[in-house]
Amino acid sequence: MADKLPNVAVIGLGLIGSSIICATQYFGAAATVTGFDASKEVLLEAEKIGLPVNLVDDIRAAVRDADIIFLAVPVGAMAGVVKKIISNLKPGAILTDTGSTKRSVIDDINPLVLPHISFVPGHPLAGTEFSGPSAGFPTLFKNHYWLLIGDEKANSAISVIKRFCEKLGSMVEVMDANYHDKVLAITSHLPHLIAFTIVGTASDLEHDLKNDVIRFSASGFRDFTRIAASDPTMWRDVFLNNDEAVLEMLERFTEDLAFLQKAINQREGDKLLNLFKRTGEIRRSIIDIGFAKE
Ligand code: NAP
């Protein structure tokens, strides 16, 4: 017999929350979908664009009948949301978050979870630089990893969320929180930090170089501006909540940058060439496993 479809609630109707809603409807993954956002403007925008969801302006009403609750708010706002809803969840409900950092979210939420509720920390590795309900689309998660944290054998709720995310087109992997934070520090958080820095430096130069930084920006700089246009609140919370792993990676990166600085200074072209050949191989292996869009 087919599984009974769950009632789903989504808290936070930005890029990730609205994409979960669109994907859930598109893939027929839920019986009902209810959405809430703290911002009246966001709720109005969601209504205006016809986001396929039952919109409510009371967070407790949003979660009352839900079997699965997705938290899609900035990392720093997760615990506040859980405090508001936890006593309104029905027995057996599964709470799952989408935050980009995991250790801090788990430490914030675990002490708030009641015995009859399960918590499955999660992180979809999918996104764009856009935010808000209009940014969502149904295939955002298709063919992207969705990482879940914990031990599948010890927590049966993980299997439920795993099946749900797979219905949305994701490939699911279960892993440890600290390992997640280290991997993401280098693959996502550090690249964003570098992009914010480069675009910041360029905008300071802009005045001296008579607007030509923007006018002649070629693809390299343009790619950085795309990444650096990502949501400021979300990224502030990411750096403050994955500080340890980000600072560790930043230290290693700074050492590598100093190595390149010295190589340029001392005209050691072979050192530059060796590194650039190695990085080219990494790019080719990413393309080989089918993740890079040309
Ligand atoms: P977003 O587009 O900025 O949306 C977040 C939404 O949550 C906003 O509408 C925000 O309203 C609302 N919100 C903030 N505090 C709230 C609260 N206490 N209660 C209810 N709603 C609240 O952000 P997003 O990109 O969807 O990110 C959501 C989560 O997914 C974050 O934890 C992020 O780390 C994670 N994530 C993001 C990406 C990505 O690429 N964007 C990828 C993977 C995971 P206001 O705008 O009024 O504050």
C-alpha cells in the first residue's frame, strides 16, 4: 500500500521555503501544505504571486496539523521559531530545518524538542542568489544533494524526511554535523566570503577607476558579483554560526594566498603553473560527476 501523504508546514517563505512549497505541489509529495512567514510583506507577496500554499498569519495555526514542519528561516532565527511552535506540534510530528550550518542549529534546537516530537537537521545543497517568495521554483532541489544529520538506524524520522526529499528530486546523504560544517566551510562559506570581499574591494576602487570596474567587468568578476548578491541576513548568520570551521579554512586559505603572493613576487612561474594545473583537474572531475553547469 502506498504511504499516506503527510500534511506539511513551511515556516519562512523565502527562496528555500517557497521552493519546498512549489516542489511539494509539483511532485505531489503532500496532502496539504501550509505556509507562514513573520513578515506581512512576504505573506502579501506570496499571496499576490499565487504561491501554491495555504497561507496563514498565525505561526501556531500553521503547524497544528502538520506531520512534517520545514524551518526555512535564517540560521539565527531557528530557535526562536521552535520556541513558538513546539508545544503546538502534534505527537509524532517531525521537525526539520534547512539551515546552511548544522552544529549551532542542533545545539540551539535539541534542548527545545519535546519527547513526542522528532527533529531531523537538514540542509539542501541548492540555491540561487535570489531571495523572497518570487525566487522559489519547483525544480530547485532536483539532482542536488540534501544532507541530513544523524544516525538513520537510531532515528526512524530520518528515513521519513529522506523519502520526502527524494520525492522532491534530491539525492540524500546522512552525515555528522561537524563534518558537514567543515565541508561546507570550504565548498560554500569561504567562496561566499571571498566573493563578498572582492566585490567590496572593487566597489571601493570604483570611485578611483571612474566606474570602469563595473563597465568592463568580465565573467570572473561578474560571477563574484552574482555570489555576493546573496541574502545579507542569511550570510551574516552563516558566518556567525559556523565561525570555527570558517576561520580554520580561512587560515589555510590565507597561507595559500601568501604562497602565491611570494611566487609572483619572486617570479616563480613553475609554482603558479603547478597549482593552476591541479585546480584545472579538480574542475574536470566536478564536470565528470555531472555537477558543473558550463
Ligand atoms: P530568505 O529568502 O531570506 O528567506 C527567509 C524568510 O524567512 C524571509 O521571508 C524572512 O522574512 C523569514 N523569516 C525570518 N525570520 C523569521 C521568523 N522568526 N519567523 C518566520 N519567518 C522568518 O532565505 P532563504 O535563502 O530561503 O534561506 C532560508 C534557510 O535556508 C536559511 O537558514 C539558509 O541558511 C538556508 N539555505 C539557503 C540557501 C540559499 O542558497 N539561499 C541554500 C540552502 C540553505 P524577512 O525577510 O522579513 O526577514
